[in-house]
Amino acid sequence: MVSEKELIVVIETGSSAVSGAAGFKRPDGTIEIKAYASEPSGEFIRNGVVRNIDRTAQCLTNIINMLEGALKNVTIDKVYVGFGGYTLHSIHNKVERNFDEDTRVTAEMVESMIEEQREFIVSDKTVIKVIPQEYNVDSQMTIEPVGYNCRHIVGEYLNLVTRFTTMDNLVAAFEMAKLDYIDDFVTPLRLAETLLTPTERNLGCTLVDIGADSTTVSIYKGGRLRFLSVIPLGDKLITADLISLGIGEEEAERIKCSIGLTTTNSDDATYRVESGNDIKLKAISLAIRARMQEILVNVSNQVMLSGYTDDKLSSGYIFTGGAMEIPNAEAYIRNQKVKVFPSVRVAGLGENIRWEASERPSISKQLVMAALIAAGEDNCVTIIKETTKEIDYTNPELTTGSLFNPEGESAQDERDKKEEERKKKAEEEKQRKLLEKQRKQEEKAKKKRESIFDQIKRMRDRLTDMINDNE
């Protein structure tokens, strides 16, 4: 666990902005955020997918510069990366092993089955996470097959996949920004670990994250993720609908965040927009409610497609995301005339999250950044703070009243010389610590599975070699 002088730094490529945060975990589990920075991703990242590598790289550089400026006397060496995107979804798959005689299942055997899933190719997509479901060992179901004797074993897996170009563009942007990373996190998984209780994950629940450009639906049962899908619909469409009524973009955003899902039965009440036009409040309310209704219908459709009915998800639905900060959102969802949302909980900030950064984003963004920092383990920064050396005037060896020492060297030259020696020793110590840190990271990397960023680089090299061989 990092100390208070060591920070975990994360960058998250959300559906409408790139965000970065620095903080640390206290021994009691508290997550403390010390700095935060964000930039709208505009047109160069849409639905969490990098469209323009150059502009994304510049955005990443800006985020790091802003974080270093807020932290002061700190250099950010590496970061953790959180990602999602509308191409992210889950696919079920199986792996079988047959033996001529009773064979004891080993950890190596199970790992080889999981590794086979990592190489699983689905059209233009790549597997970024393999989540074991259950193992059928000679017709016996178990989640821990190691140690069983059997002649036949079937492993069932949930593979999280995304489009290869989606990850390749993200990796290329980090390379162009010359930004090193420690590890990569699938944001929806880390968010679930923070927001869902063990009881909710075990009894069964659906986590719904309604963001700006997309909505992520994650279903848990038996303590494991069972289904994940990203819908390319978010609350940004509500703003677009209000713009279509003749309202400016900034004002439309304000109206969404002020009037929200509050109902009005008056046919005559109007709202005067900045352009001077009067728009009926009922038309504004209907536009907001219609788009939210569309998002919720798509969520319920994904739940039905997953095969998990409400009787299997007794812990109900947990909602998060920027859309939940729209006025009356929770009440609107609870009052839906569908049986899909029988039990609703809106995730809020827990007491274990302390936000001390000067910039405070939405609650949903605070939850995401805290979840990513909670998953980090290694220090990401180097402290460069200079300490002022105090003069001990009681020291009898201290000479006063002369501008030169016995060798004829000026007092200032002597001080400069000592300061240079001190800096040299400090730099040598810094390099020693960096080498030691690098050695430990290399040892840790050997024991750790290949990250998705490294996997993408390897696949890219392999594709390049194949193209060169065919030429």
C-alpha cells in the first residue's frame, strides 16, 4: 500500500471527457483524492472510443500537466488506465479437456484453459478480460476445479471483448503522449467492485451506468459478472433533443439539470429561452422524459436478452452515472410502469471517499475515479520537493566576519560547491531508488499476466509481421 507521500494516478477515457485523478488509500480503506483534472473529449473520443489519436495524445498530456500543477513538487512517472466504450460487451464460451484415465486437475491446467480464452478471436474483436463462470468436472459443477480427479472437464467463461481498433487507437495515443502505464482496468468492473455490496453480487443485481454518450448494463449473480452490454445512448441525447426545440446548447444543458424529469400538467406554462422565444414547459418536459424512457426501455431489453429475470436478481437495480443527477431521475425510474425495475437503489458517495481536490466533478465521476484509485497498488509519482537547509549559528566551526575561507575561496563559492555535492548525492540516491523500483516492477511483471495494452501491442506486431510476410 502506498504511503501519503506516494500517490496512485489514474486516467479514465469516459464517454464525453478524459479525466485524471491522483490520490491514495489509507489503511482503513478510505480513498483520498488529492488532485483532479478533466478535458472534454469533443469529437476525438466518442462513446469512449478514440477517433483522433493525435488530439487524444495531446489531451492526455494536458491532463498530466494539470495534475502535476495541482500536486506541486511531484513528477508523474506512470498511470493506471481505465477504459470502456460502446464496443465493449460480453460473450459466453466453453473450453473442454478430455483424458484417457482419471487425472487430477491442476492450477496449470486451469490456467491453460483460461489462456486459450485470451487468444479467442471473434471477428475484428479482441478479448480483454476472461471471467470464469463454472466448471463441469465429470458432471459435477464447481467454481474451484483444482484437486478434482476426472476424465472430462468443461470450463464456462464470460469473455469481455471490444473492437481491436478501439484498443489499438487508445494504446497508440498513450505511446504518442509518451505516457507510461502500470496497468489497465475495465472501468465497469472496477466501478462494480466499489458500488455493489457482496450481498448484491451474490443474490443477483443489475448495475446500470447512464453516462453522457452510453449506458453500461452489468449483471451479477453468485458473486460473478454474468453479462455486460453497452448501449450507445446517454443523457447527452437529452441535451440534443432540447436543442431541437430551439434552445442553445449551454442553456439546454442548464434546463436539463434544473427542470429535469419534473412533470408539468399545464398546457399553457412557458419557458422563455435566451433567444427570447417562449417554449411550452410541457414540450420541454416531454422531450426529456421521452429520451429517458428510451434509455430505460433499452436497459430492460438488455436484461431480458441476458436471460436473467427479476426472480434471479433479488437485489434489484443499482443506478449510477451522470443521468442520475438530473432532477427527479430516481423517482421517475421508480414510477416506471414496467416490472423490470421492482427494486431501485441509486449509488451515492460512501463515507470512505474523501474528495480533497480543488475541482469537484459530478458524484458519478467522483465514484469512477475513486474506484480506479482503489484498484491501484503502486506509487506513480516522484517527489521533487527541495528542503531548505537551516544554518546552525551555535556551531563553533561556523566562520563569520569574512567573505573568504583560508584557501581564498569566497563563502558563496564554498556554499555553491557544497550545494552541488548535496544535489549530486541526492541524484545518485534518486537513481538508486529508481533502479530498485524498476527491478521490483520487472519482477512483479514476470509474475503478472500480460496487460491488455501489452497484448494489443503484441497483436499489432503479429499483424505487421503477417502483412510483411505476404508481400
